[in-house]
Amino acid sequence: MALKLKNLYDDFRDADTIKAFAKIIAQDAKKLPKNINIMEVCGGHTHTIMKYGILQLLPKNIRFIHGPGCPVCIIPKERIDHAYLLAMQENVILVSLGDMIKVPASHGSLSDARSKGADVRFVYSPMDCVTIAQDNPSKNIIFFAIGFETTTPMTAALVDFVIQKGIKNIFFHINHVTIPEAMSALLLDPDNKIDAFLGPSHVSVISGSKIYEEFPRDYNSPVVVSGFEPVDVMQSISMIVKQFVENRCELEIEYKRAVHYEGNLKAQKLILHYFEKAQSFRWRGLGDIPKSGLKLKPEYNAYDAEVIYKNILPTKPIDDHKLCICGDILKGKANPLQCSIFGTACKPTSPIGSCMVSSEGACAAYYKYGKSDNF
């Protein structure tokens, strides 16, 4: 019988297995010395938790708090303004990933720019820029690159291809950020309530689990790298609970079928060839975090849209809408139900904040899968 895609994930969504883990967690939770708050750094985990009702399966002394794991959500308004302004330039085609289309900023969203005549295109793969450039030789194609360690290799591969093939009309606006620095910033906040982390899945495939070593060692915060499926998440929760029961604080990998300690060394090498750490990157809600963003190395300035178009790009930080609490949600200090405009003025069809726009945003998860106050 031919292997179907669903055969690959059915066992990771098995109801009996999920219930079995729920019983194990409930038994171990009785031995916990305190209530524990687990931050799921990845927006994909947030959606799994909400979609499969995992919150309702957990005892009351185990809670989740949302983290800054949505790559679209954390882009600050001034950088969305960069995308908008670049798109409005003559002879420019702005290209980005689909979730960026409705993120609002001070001038409007990229959807608004397109409605005003800008040529804005959304792709699944950065390499689609090559075809667009070939079809439009008189236009400047600007790839507005976003994402964590997961998507950075794809941008690096496009940079490599553009340079190796001598393509002259593709440029890059780099907004890639790295997870560990954000996790450290959260833990350094004296008001944080984080006891442990679910480590992100796809980030860890690229970077390896080694990037989380500092958290159990320096911050006394366990990290379990988890897969996306509900069985993965339940097993990871069980692993975290056992660490607290056994008075351990370690880095562990649940997602061993895809993640190992070193990560994808070929991808890491490609990234290091073209990118270097920026001095600082401003995250929505978290503010400026040193060494948390990437930029093209100076020798590739000829391809850097931030350098080429610097005279039209604003540098002043822009705050969110005064009623939007996306910043606090991304810091794990609030959940969407605490927002006065959630589900009313702010909905997926008319988003005010970035957490409602992205398919990985916490507000989008609450809106799509049901409202719960158990975070």
C-alpha cells in the first residue's frame, strides 16, 4: 500500500496516547514542589496547544504562557513601514512571505500598498524571486526577508544564487532574528514568570539543541525541544514535569527524529558566509535586544536594500496602537483574552495587532480554536 502523508503523523495525534500522557502528567504533577509555568517559544506550539485542547488536559498547577515565537508578530512597526515605503518606490517589486500582507503599520499594510498600485508579491519560497527577476529585468526585486533560524538558510541560499549567477536586480531587506537572545531577554526581566521552556522545533533542526545550553546552566530554566504534534507536546510536558519532580534542570530533546545537538552544519555554514550579527534588533514588545538580529556582511552592501535605500527608510521606533497588547502577549505577560479589542475591533479580517494577523500568532490561535483563559 502506498504511503500517505497522514500515515506519517497519525500516531503523533493518537487520542489514546495523548490521554495516557495526560495521566502520567497528572500523577507526576501531584509531586511538584510548586506550580510551574512553561513558555512555548514557538507559535506553532501555541496553535497545537489550542487546537488539540491540551490546556484542558493539564492539571491546574501546570500552565502555559505564550512567548515571542511568531516571526511576523515580532517585527516592529517601523520595519513594516520599511516594506511599505520600498514597495511604493518606482520600478520596485517587493516580495515577502504571505503572512506579511495584512500586518498594519503607520502607513498601512502591504495589502494597502498593493491597493494603491504597488507591486507586492507573496511567495512560499525565496527562490521564486529569481523567476520574478528574470520576468522583470527592468525592475528592482526586493526580498523582505523575515523569520527565525528556520527560514534564514533559505534567504542565504537565495543570496548565494544571486551572487554566483551574477543577478543584478535582486536586493535584500534582512529581518532575520535569533531565538536564544530573546529567551535571555525574557529571563532577565525581573517580572518574568517563566519556569521552563518548550524549545522550538524547526529552529532547532537548523541550529541544533546546543543553542539552549545556557538556560539550564545559567538561568536554572529547563528546556525540552519539542515536536509540533500533540503527542510531541504532551511528551515534552511530561519530560519537563519529571525534571521538576526529580529536582533536575537540563536540556533535553523530545523531537529526536529531526533534531540533534549540532544541527544542520551545512545550513549554519551558509548563513555565516553571508550574514553577521547586527548590534541590536528591535523586537515588537521586547524592545532592543543586542545581537539578536542578522544583517548582510558589509562586503555584500551592493545587495542590501537597507543600505541602498537608507535615505527613505525611517529609523525612529514606532509604538503599537494604544489599545493593542501584542507587546505584553509576546513577553508572556498577557493573553489575548485580556485585550479589550480582541475579537471585536481586532479580528483576522480587520487586525489591529500583529498577533492577530499571522497564522502563528497567539491571538489568531485563540480566535480560531476557541477562547481559553488557561494560559
